[in-house]
Amino acid sequence: MKHEQHVCLVCGFNMIGFYPDQCPFCGATNKHFISAEECSTRFKVSSTPVNDRVTRLNSVPPLGLEHAAYQIETDGGPCWIDCPSSFDPSLKRADSIFFTHHHFLGASNLYREHFGAQVNIHHDDSVHEICRPFPFDVLFQDNFVHHGIEAFHVDGHTPGFTFYLFEETLFICDYVFLDGDSMKYNPFGPGGLTVSGGNRIREILDGRKLSEVCGYNYVIGYDEWNRKFAAGPIFGGY
């Protein structure tokens, strides 16, 4: 690894080129940090099929606030949605990494170097202070389609939050949390904008034929997910 890099064991955030007293993401003290090299030794990334073209990527054992990333085998090449926190060079190559938002940047700088991957994030999230050490190749502002992956910017949870569709799979990350037989909006963001973004998601999904939903810590059938989503998630944040 070319640069000093540390990983917070509490949340999984990667700190590039500096060793702060506290994690800039969760506030944990640096006694909870390990080097990125040690992280790669202790935490591997497992690949679990979702369907014939989508694979779930998770750190093993779970790393901090463990989140899933997803690999999509498009006709134009392999792409990731979000990025694992631990760097595992044994993973299959990704040509492009697309972020839902800036909370799950993971070890994207290391995978970018390793694969020569193009890293994409919405402009409005790229300007957040925690993003400064991370390299991005494309700062998008509009909805787009890349090799069959459809990207939709909805704002809400974060200013640049973007969800993705590929064939019959929805990638929603942590915009909503499953809560038993109901659903809640992510409370770490502005309530009004989050609910408004949820309404836009509902409009975009209306009439779509979908089969799976890939969340930050779950994969669930779309019919079950949509039943909970249609009932109206509760926002309990601030």
C-alpha cells in the first residue's frame, strides 16, 4: 500500500494518509484503529450469489458497522455498488465502483489502484469533509444508465444519495431499515428530505417488475420489501 491508511474497528471507516485522535465518521478513539495492512490480514471479503448476475460482498468476520457491497456482472464488464471496508486482493475485478452515498466508501482507493477501477459518486456527496482523502474519477449530477445499471438521484438521507436498478434487482443500501414486519427511514439525515426522497423512490419503482432488493445488511424479495415500503416507513430521526 502506497499510503498510510488505518481502519476503524467500530465503524469500518478507512482513514487515508493520517492518524487522527478520533474516527472522522463515528468518533471512536484511535485505540480502535488498525492499519489497512492488518485489516486485510484479519478481515477477508466473502462473495455470496444473489442471482446469476449479482453477488453480495461482505467482510468476514463482520467489520465494524458491517455493510454489504454488490458486484454486478454487466454485459459491458463487472461493476460494484458501494465498496467493502477491508481490502481483499483475491476478489474478482471491478471496472467501475458506483456509490449510493459517501458513508460506505470503504477501501475504494485501494481497490481503485488494484483494479484500475473508475470510482463514481454524486457531486453533492463528494464535497463532504470525510471524502477529501478519497480519489473519485466521475462526479455525476444527473440520473444515468451504465451498461444496463440505472442510477437515480433522490437526495434525502444524504444530499447525493443515489439508488440503482439492474434488470430485476433494486440496490437501496440503507435508505430504509427493516424493522420486523415494518420499515423505518434511516434517521441519520433530514426528516423532510428523507421522506420526500422516499416518495420519489416510490414513483420511480411504480410499475417496475423487480424480484430482489439488496440493502446494506439484507437481501429480500421485492414483493415483501415493497409491501413494507408501500405501508409507509416511519422516520424516527432528528
